[in-house]
Amino acid sequence: MAIGRSPQSSSQTPDQGAARRPSRARGIPEATVARLPLYLRALTALSERSVPTVSSEELAAAAGVNSAKLRKDFSYLGSYGTRGVGYDVEYLVYQISRELGLTQDWPVVIVGIGNLGHALANYGGFASRGFRVAALLDADPNVVGGSAAGLPVRHMDELESIVESQHVSIGVITTPPGAAQQVCDRLVEAGVTSILNFAPTVLTVPDGVDVRKVDLSIELQILAFHEQRKAGEEPDRTESVLDRAPGPVRAAAAKLRRAAGGNGKGRGTAETAAKDQAEQGKSGKGGDGDLPAVMPA
Amino acid sequence: MAIGRSPQSSSQTPDQGAARRPSRARGIPEATVARLPLYLRALTALSERSVPTVSSEELAAAAGVNSAKLRKDFSYLGSYGTRGVGYDVEYLVYQISRELGLTQDWPVVIVGIGNLGHALANYGGFASRGFRVAALLDADPNVVGGSAAGLPVRHMDELESIVESQHVSIGVITTPPGAAQQVCDRLVEAGVTSILNFAPTVLTVPDGVDVRKVDLSIELQILAFHEQRKAGEEPDRTESVLDRAPGPVRAAAAKLRRAAGGNGKGRGTAETAAKDQAEQGKSGKGGDGDLPAVMPA
DNA sequence: TAGATTGTTAATCGATTAACAATC
DNA sequence: TAGATTGTTAATCGATTAACAATC
């Protein structure tokens, strides 16, 4: 049975869709896995303040989620709480860390050492979570030989030997999009089985390789969508009857529009502070902060 | 009716959970909104190659999603295809751009100009999507006066005047976590209603303000979870009968473990290349690349 | 007309949530 | 014991997907 190639095993980012791989590994839902890091961060903060126990209500508030959801999430891990009392902070930190695989050492290579590669190399949240930067790699001779976060930037030629000798199983791609697939192929060939992709490209990988994607521009676009809704009902609405006309007519209309000037970009609407409290249903995301800075300010 | 404060209006990141705000704005599901940028990117790439039409099957492959899902997603926007033919690329680019609000200009401020702030300022994907960096702000006198991406770094003191005079409604926070809430408060007070948060903190905002969160460390943790599963059934399993013992006993056991050495960190398991093809269900995420590089390599 | 492909339906699946019995 | 809080159930909701009638 040949190793099939499939576009993207997993995914991430914005809301980033929802249910992916069943993650039957002991049956923990993917949505729960994605929240474990949030709980862990909140718990670590409590631990540092020497708080001994915490209730689901308190912890849920700190992590920005609903307490029923938190209890349900924890129930997949086991019965780690005490009725009438709550959860032992240290114990839960340990259990979640173990579940996430953070009680072991994960050497990571970062490929593409531009600003973002630098930012990631300096990101304190890595080391504190069991991740260790095994190497920084770049193809540009002007970058190779330099350093970031105290580590030397090495040439792409060393990729295979580093991955193999250091047993690297996680690779981070921060190259331009044109280089990403090629870098990905080399990482996979060398033995990497998990990839965090910052390049705006869909990566194709063999079965058994996980890809997660972070796309900065997508996040902003999703914000823009909601922002647009706040500022009145689409004030720059350019729609015309043509938009509902039969295909060929519409297509011609679209071409006319484009020929007439870009993609209809207009001023306006950033009438900021549209303070209408859109009664959008809330729902938490995010975690509580104990991690080192993303980067020095 | 006072403006209530609620933790995080929206969210993002890992898989980042799933259904959030109903986004009843014309009834487009949040999961669909999150995929529109992916389709847009794939379509833009086709447009640049002057491809006139595309079928749902082709476009879905390029965007890394299932074609039924894509057609369902498009059905929320309207009937923009032609049966037996497919979709007109230019027309669809226009419609999705309009739906996302990208046919207007969105001035953005970036607060916290470290490596990540620099990376974002240089991120080409912004300008090409209707986003314009109105200002770069930092609190550090050593950073203020410098420049990034050809723009001067200005002092935090100017935040309010810039937001107001330039009608900025979107703010990006790339500060250390300790400063994030304070920066967020000032942005909101000045009139910003959408925030993209890179600091590992849960931000509290009033109703009507959207927050999306990108957490680099969370992505890696989710990868580690799956990576751990690949390398055999939890090889460094430290669990003992104590883990199922009653609360107080377990708590004591946890403390013993911690006292005995960190959080149980162990070597091993990065037995890389665990080439078992875990038969995980696939599901696409990510988009096709036409965006400028995340950063220069 | 015949072939192709959309748009929609309906079934399925997974995630969220309130509520409450179990139990500390 | 009384109060508190977990862990689980069951209902609800939203997202995914295959299948196919509509229609170009």
C-alpha cells in the first residue's frame, strides 16, 4: 500500500474550521485537545501564585470558557477533580502536560529566519512547554552565519543531518510561500512528522504527517468581516441587479467593474467606534497569561 | 443598560474550537466565514494565472477542502455559479472580497514593535487585502523613532490621536502579555472595535468588540499531542495506580512527583519518523498561495 | 440532446450546554 | 449533616457530507 499524498492532514488557524480528525487517541475530541493548552496556561498561572485548588467555575473564567464545557473536557482525561472541593492545581498541570505530550522534550527546527523566524526563535513559550529549538535554517547566504536567540543560523544543506541526528519530529516553516512545499518535502523526507506552517500555502504531505497552519492575513480578514457588519448594513454595498443576473451577464459585469478600477475599493465605513453592541453570542477562546512575551516590546 | 464586560467576544487559533458567534449577519455560519479567506486566496492565484472559470471540485482541491462543503459555503453567499460550467473566477473573487469587507480600506495599528511586530508590518498579505498599516506604536523609547517596513515607530502616547484621526477600527497587539490588557483598554477606549491579539493573555473587552487570538505556543502543543500518539501508545507513560486513587492521595502523589524532579520531563520518544500511517481522517485547512511572503527568508 | 456541474436536501456526526444525581 | 462542586446525561445546536434533482 503506497503512501498516499493528501492535502493537509490537520489544520488550525482561525476558528479554523472545526472538527477535524476524530483523534480517537483514547477518544479525546479535537475541540477538547485544542483547549487543553488554554487550561494549562491558566493553571500554570495559578500554580505560580501557589493557589492549591480551583473550581471548574473559577478555572473556566480564567481560561475564557464555559464551566460545563471545561468539566466535560476534563472528563475525557479522567476523574481528576474532587466533588465539593475542585481540582488540585499541581496535579491537573501534570495530567494535562502529560496528555499533551509536554512532559517530554521536543526538538524543533525553524526554517526561514526572517522577522517571523526570529520572533519564533525568541518566543519564550517554547522552552517552557518542552519545546527546544534544535536548529535555525535558512537558504540565504546573507542570513546563514548570523544568529537569533543565541543560536547560529545554519544552511539548509544541513537540514537532513540535523533532523536525523537530533531526532527532530517537528518542523516550523517560516519561509516565503514559494519555498514552503519544497522545504516541507525535505523535512518529511528527513523524518519530520509534524509541521507548523506559517507560509500562506496549502502543503501536501503523506499520510501520517500532521500540518497545522497559522495564517496572519486570514485572521484579519475574519475581523474585517465582522467589523463590516458592525458599521451598519454594508454601507459600501456595490451590489446591483446584475449580481443576481444569469452567469454570463454577471461575469461580464464583474469584468467591467474590475476594468473600471481595481476591485471596487472604496473609502468609508471605518466610521470607527460604531458602538452598537451587536448582541453576538459570546464564547471564549484564548488562555490566561503566564507565558513569556511573544517578543520583546 | 451598562456596557457589559465579557471575556473574549470571538476567538481563533487552534482549530480553535468551533462554532462561536452565530454570525447571523445574513446568516453566514462562522465556519463558512473562516473559510472564505482560503477560497479567496485560491481564487486569486487562479485569477493571476488568467484562469476564467473553475469547478467546485477544482477549487476545493486548491483550497484543501471537500467540494460539497465548498458548494454549501458558496450557497450562503448566493447563486454565483453556473450549472454545468462552474464559477467565474473574477466574479467570485469580487463577491467574496465584498462579503469579507475587503473592498474597503481598513487602517490598522500595530502595538508592540518587536520581532513579531516587525514581521507583521512587513507582511505583504495585509496591503493586498485592503489592510493598511496606519501606525506602528511602542512604549520603549529605544524602539520609538526607529522604523519598520518604511514606517516610523511612534510612541504609545499618540495612540488615541492616531486612532481617532485615522478612523482606525482594527488594532493588532504584539506586546508582552503583561501590557496587553492595558493596551487593549486604550485601543477600545479610543474607538477600536476589532482586536487581533498575539499576546498570550485572555483579553476582556466590552460587548461589541471582537477579539481574535493567535497563539503560537498552542499550535505547537496541539502538534505535540498528535506527535505523541504517533510514537506508539504513550511510551513515557508515567501513570500509576495512584492516578486513579482518591483525590487527596492523588494530589499528594503529584506533589511528590514534582518535588522529585520538575514535571516528569523525560527524554525519549522523539524516535522521529514513526512512520506508521495513523489512519487519521483527513480534512483540509489552509489556502493556496498567492500572498506575499510572510517575511523575507 | 447528452454531459457536466451546481445548489440543496437530508442524514450524520460532533460540539455545546443546562441540569442534576453522585459524592466529597 | 449541609453545602459545594464534580462528572455525566440528555437535549440542542451547528457543521459536514453524500447524494441527487435542477439546469446550464
